[in-house]
Amino acid sequence: MCVPLQIVNGEGFPPMKDLIQLYKTAFLDGNDEVLGEVEKAITAVDQEKSRVASQFESATAEITSGKEKFIRLNADLENFRKQTEKERAKFTSNIQVEVVQSLLPLIDSFEKTNLENTQETEKEQKICTSYQGIYKQLVETLRYLGVGVVETVGKPFDPSVHEAIAREESLQFKAGIVSHEIRRGFLLKERLLRPATVKVSTGSGKHSASSVGAAKDAAV
């Protein structure tokens, strides 16, 4: 019995069960030549299996590594997107704050002019009407941007949004309550644009004080 050359030189391999059967037959026949050839073939098959297994493990490791790299890259891209979005929102918010803060003196001027306008003549009434129209448009624009007014009179003094310049005796408000607004404060959504300048009640039966230091005591 002769073993084909391709079994020995590794060009092709018959099924392992055929090699085993061939080996049994050669062993029973005492054919050492065939036994040697079959042993070489079995060794070659084992080596080929080891090579293929090694290649498979290597390919699997590369796939796993590639998947992990993809996951890390995707996570990095997502973090970059979130950071960029956060910075963009912060930049936009800062620009809005700067724009609105630049308009606050204009609001003060409108309100001051409205208080000083006597409207005694027809001309003064027309001017007041024009002022009111422009002021209304300005207020609507600020409201659209999310600008709100800091609540003052009747509210507890809050140093985070109120700036006290004096304390005053009040029969209407208890101690620690804002009794008078000197200048409006404004918020852009939840961000303070300008604190409200106020006077704080000491309640009734106490001497009033107009010093800033006394007003600061009301904040404690």
C-alpha cells in the first residue's frame, strides 16, 4: 500500500479518519514504509491545524482590537460633540448677556424720561406716546430673548439678586422685606444680568438708616 505524495508534502490532506484507518491497516500488515508516510501526514495535518488556529486567533484579536478602537473613537467623537455643543451654548449665552447688558442703560433712560415727562402740552403727549411705542418694542424684544425682571418690593431680601443701599422703617413690611426699589434688576433666564438696587424694611418702631453698611446688616 502506498501513501500519495501530497499527503507527505502538505499539498493536500485526506480526512483524518482515512489516515487513521490507513495507519491501522499498515500496522496490521507490518508495512513500516506506509506507517512512516502516514505518521508524516498526521504530523503535517496537526501542524496545519495549529497554523490555521493561530491565524484564526490572530484575526479574532485584530477584530476585537478594531472593535475596541472603534468604540473608543466613537466615544471620543461623542465627547467632542458634547463639549463643542456646550462651548457653543456658553459662547452664545455670553454674547446674549453682553448685548442685553448694553441695552439696560437704555431701559433706565426710557423709564427716567417717562417719569420726568409732564405731558402738559399736546407736543409732550405725542413725544410720550412715541417713547412708549419704542419702549414697548424694546421690552417685547428683551422678553423674547428670555429677559426677566428681578422681583423686589414685598419679597424677602436676597443678596444673590438684590443690592441693598439702605434700611428704612416701614409699617407695611416686616423686617428683612424689600420695601422700596431704587433701580430694576434683570435676569437672562436664570442668569443674573444686574442686581436690583433696593431699600430693606427694618419693620416698625426702629430708626431708619441710609448707610450702605447698615443695609448690609439686613442681609445677614
